[in-house]
Amino acid sequence: MPPAQLGEKGAGKLKADQWRSLIEFDLPISMLRLYFFDAQSGDEAHNRRRKTMLQSTFNLAMAVRWGTSHRTSDGHVSKYMHYMKLYLTSVKDMGFELKPNHHHALHLPDFLPRYGPVHGWWMYPFERVIGILQKMNTNNRLGMHVAFIRQATYVLIVQ
Amino acid sequence: MPLYMVLVLQYLGHCARDTCNFVLQMTKLWVEGFFETFTPSSSDKRLLRRFPVDVRTVNSLFEVEPTTITYATCLRPECSAIYAPSYDHRRKQMVWPQECGSQKFKGGKICKTILTKSAVANGVSVQVPIRPFVAQDFVAWQGAQLCRPGIIDAVKSYQAFCKERAKSGELYDIADGSVFREIRDAHGHAFLPAPDGELRLLYAASVDDFNPRMNKAAGKSVSTGSIVLVNLMLPPSLRYKAENMFLLGIIPHPQPRLEAINCFLDVLVDSLLRSYHCGTKYSQLPSYPKGVRVRSALATVITDLPGSKKVRCNAAISHRLHPCSYCKQPYDGLIDLDYTGWQSRTTDEQREAGRQWQNAQDNTARSIIFESTGVRCSALHRLPYWDAVRYVVVDPMHNLFLGLVQHHVRIILGVNQATVRRRPPTTAQVEHVQTVLASNPSQTRLQKVPIDALRVYCERIGIRSATDQGTWVGKKELVRSLLVSICYSLTLPAVTKNFSFLKSHSSATERQVVCHLMLRTFLTDMVITEFLKRSSLPICQHHWQ
């Protein structure tokens, strides 16, 4: 669940799973409510921009939904590409700079037929292992690698 | 039961050894008291006699000690060569080479960095590695995993289940993906399914960096890397359990630079190559009472984007010509969304470029190959079945959630923009930019000036700081434009005032003098090339070469 004070200084850094929950549910619903159902201002340009933002957010949410589905097929790949291309075009049209992540998002579907749904090959399990390793006590002595690797292996086995 | 409790206290509760020993001794006292109340039998007395009082005994009883090899690693991050120990029978201890003997090129300079330092073990003076790399033995770990009850049955039943499920045409797991059918064995046949009498396994590797100090310690942060493998033949419910994941080793600080990571990947690749070509014959395993040969292959490497560049030894994401390891789009072309027009990279090209890079005789030859292909040699190229382009994945977690979604929320929607909004630069800051420029700065010096002050100054002298679409020009581009502009604006008296050596070139033209000036200020090739394109004097080019 993303923090309640998202946007404020107190919210801090979000984890990947919180961003995921944001785009899957919180953001589309909140934006729909704010930009569509609530009273609209008289300024035409402002309303148009809001509508573009809403459409863009929904395109991203749809692309993420098709891309991170628990089952995948050629149909999923083409849907993902369709929505991702719409999203990236809207980002470009709004005047924002595209980053390398945007480019690599278009390479992502090449891996879906080869490796199946993303749940089999994303980094969540490995980040969990990193989390276990980070919590281990090194006594700030990094030369103790022998003890570290043994303890790491023990922790993984005993867990 | 109390022994297992002590193990959990030690490894999960992070209790010190003394605390664990205290718990053991109290437990032993309690057991003694219990036996005094009821008459103990001879087996009870034997149990009491052998009850451990040190947690190290408990470790050996539960056989959780992993089989590890401690390599000595060169201290220099750009070398990082590793050396396995040998056993000295006379002194009865492990010994490592004293000095690093690696050479970047045949016949080139030998590293000669000291690898070991003195220490005391059991009252005896020994030499231990200064930067040890402790690696777990893959064969021993694999054997231990396959011996655990239910693992081999889980592998077989899951493969049968996937075979049935494949008829539906949809993919539910990595085991349904085409990579399981693509990989070939040494004879060119499909690696899976395994022939009779063999067990064949596919693994996924992950290489990731982390800070073992958890960013809590004041002072510089430390970065170490981890190499972890998972067995893809297990069902997902077992695959990602911590006890089924293989931690090969932790790459010690400092992080190896560029191709030096190959030294650590070589340990993994050596084990996988042996397993692929020869396999490992285990004399007895569950479901195989007469033994079985086990072969392994690597199906994929899972890392984030910067990590994938490091593991492949490719150019960085910010490289001008080769930012992408999957297609040949240059950095300026990343905004192009017509993916049908992108030219894909092939594994043969990558391998050939890596081979040429490895065989080059000096740094200049290597730089030329790298600039034209964006490839250095990677240890993974040694695996004969390895597809250098397609087998390293774009991690969806980092790309979609930490990349696209975060960018969308923070930059496009502007949530949390209050903390990143900057104040406009003061007049003093902008004038400081002018002072820096008047001192004939190098590119590195100008990069240190705050970006906002640079932008305002550029606008003032007529250099564009935003594109037609309204996006900001990057700092590197701004600095480049500024440096080229000052080269044109310099006059001969201003230059000779600062550089007395130029007085000997009194007959040279103004632009020739500026050329000397640029070489003295160590400007980058990029700036000089751009300047030369604009200037038409052949003399300038001769001096530059």
C-alpha cells in the first residue's frame, strides 16, 4: 500500500511494490474522481490538459496490466505494445523528455514469449535476498567476508 | 529442539556466540536437574555427557557449514584478478600468491599488487588475503539441494505438469517459455528434456549491488555485489524459497571496474561449463539409488539496467552511440518510438566484437573496437549456448515500477514536485559563471557549476537551454556549447597575456593560437572535433593530430 501522505516530505521513498499498487488501483481511481467526476474549471486549456493526463495515466495502467499479467500470450504482447506506444506518444506530445527506461519498456515484450509471465523473471525474489544480506551484522568490518558468506548461507538455509 | 532454537537465535536473532553458549549451558543445567529428579538411564547419561555447550558444535552437528573456497583478489578495482589457494603440507595451512601477476595484454605490464597480509590463527603467523572473495562450491551445493527430500520429485512432477499445461497455448511460468526448448547441449540436441539416466537443470542468475552497511554509517558508503542462482526446474512455490537459492559469493569492496567483473563471473562460468560439458555424477540421490549424472545450464541473467550493462561489459546507458544492448539506436535516437525500424543486435556480432576486443594488443585498439561496437569481452561469452543479446532480461520491476511509474507520478503528474523545485539562481551565482569562464576552464571545472546558473547565463549570451518541445537541454550539452563559444570569442592579446609560450608563435593566426589553447586546457575530443568542423583552417587539424 502506498503511504497516505504521498507527495509530502514525510512520505519518503516508495518501494517497487508500492508503485505497483499505485498504478494498478490508487492512481487511476483517484485521478478519475478528481479529473472527471469533480466539477471542472472554466479554463478550456486546463481541462484539456487534465484529460490528456488522465488518458495518459490509464494508458500506462493498461500497459502495466497487460505486461505483468499472471499468464501471457501473443495477444498479451500486442496489447502491451499498443498501450505502451500510446502512453509514450502522449508523454512525448506533452513535451516531457523520454528516458532510457521508456525505450527499454518497448524491448520488454521480446522476453514474454521467451521467459513467460514477468513473475518468473523479475527481481523481487533477488531483492528479498539482498534485504536479508543487508540486515546481517558485519560489525562494520568488511574484511570479514569469510564469516559473512558463511552466515549468509546459514541464514538462507535456516530460514 | 533446544539445539535448533540456538541456531535460530544465532542466525535469525543475530545473537552473539557468548549469548548462544549461555543458552546452551542453561539448557544443559536444566536437563541435568531434570535427570536428577528421575533416575537417568545409561543413554540419558550419554546424552548429558555429549550435550554441546558451544554453538560451533551445534553448527557442525546440523551440517550447515557450506563448502567454500576463499580466493585472494587484487586490490585494484580495474584488475580484480582472483587467485585460488593451494595447501601447504609442510606448514599445514592454505597459501595464496604474495603478488598479483596479471597482465592486461600479453607482454604488457604486470600488476604486482600485494595480495596478502599477516594475521595470527591458532597462535601461528599466517598470510591471509587482504581482499578475500569467498565463493560457495556449486557442485557441493547442488548435491546438497538434490539430496533434500522432495526436491527431485518436485522437479519431475513440475516438468510433467508443464508438459500437460503447454497444450493450452498460454504461458503461465518461465518453464513454459521458449528458452526451455531453445538451449542446445554439446551435441546440438535439445538440452531439455533430459535423456534417460541424466538429470538436466536450468538456472537463472542475478548479479546485484547492495550496501552492507545499510546506509546507516556516516562517511562513505560501500558497495558490494552478490551473485545468486535459482533452479528454474523447481515449481514457483519452492523455487524462490531462501533455502533453495544458491548464493555463489559476495563481490568484495571496491566494486570491480568495467571488464574486471569477469574475474568473479569466471568462477560461476567455470562451474557451469564443467556441469554443461561433463556433468556431475552423484553416486546416490533420492529416486536414483544407483546414482545419476546431472548437467546444468544458465538460461538467463536477471539484473537491473545498469547491472545488465556491467555483466555484459557493454557501453553504459548514457553512451552516445550504444546506450541500448538490444538494438543499435544511438542515444539521440532513443526518443524514436517506431520500434519496427530499430536494427536489432545479434549474438554473433556481440561475440565477434568481444573476441576482437579480447585479442586487441593495446588500449587504443580496444577503445576503437569499443567505440564502434559498444562491446567488451564478457565471461558469459564462454558459455557455448549463451545468446549474448537475448538472455539478459530487462527487469520489469525496475523498468516499469521504479522507472516508468515513478517518472509518471513525480515528473508528469508533478506529485512530490515541491521537494524538487529549485529556487532561481542569484545574480552572484550567475556572475560566478562568468568568472569561471574567464579563467579558461576545462570541461570538468564547468561541470561543477550549478545547472540553474549555467542555464541563466546561456540564455543571456544567446545559447539555447531548452529544445523546441520545451524540455531542458542536459548539463553536458550546455557545457559543450559554452566551451565552443568561448574558443571563438578569445582574442590574441587575451591569450598571450595568460600563456607566455604562445609568444613564440607570433606569426600564427588567431585560430591556430586558439587551437593550442584548447589542447592546453584538455578539452574533450568531442568539443575539439566540433570546433574543427566549424573552422576551415587545415593548419588547425595538423596541430591537433
